Amino acid sequence: MKQSFAKTASRLRAEGQSTSAGIRASAERQRTVILADADRDALQVRGEGDAAAAQIYARAYSRNPSSTPLSEPPGLRALLARTAICWW
């Protein structure tokens, strides 16, 4: 009788472990899909934001091209001319 209980317990334990492994694999697969979807959506939103920012910058700099970030700030030549006199 004890042997049949031990055998049944062992069989049920094995079935439980098998079911557990299947559930864990399914959960891991779902996790991977959810994270991939979230990354895709984040990249899409980031791209839309970058496009909007580029459009805003383009509109702003087309109105006043001398104010581009790479242009020389106003008065820089005058400042350099004033300070360069005394340095050598």
C-alpha cells in the first residue's frame, strides 16, 4: 500500500513539474513578446518626437538663418577683438 502511494505521489509530482515547466515557458514567451512590443512602441514614439523637433527647428531657423546653433553668437568678434589686444 505504501508503495502504491509513493508511486502515485511520484507520478503526480512529475506531472506537476511538467505542468510547471510549461507554464513558466509560456510566461517567459509572453514576457518576451510584451517587452518587444513595448520597445517597438517606444522607438516609434521617440521617432515621432524627433521628427516633430526637427520640424520645429527647421521652421525656426528658416525664419532667421543666422541663429543656427553652429553660427557665431553676436558680439563674439567684438569680444575677441577687445580681449586679444592685451594677451601677448
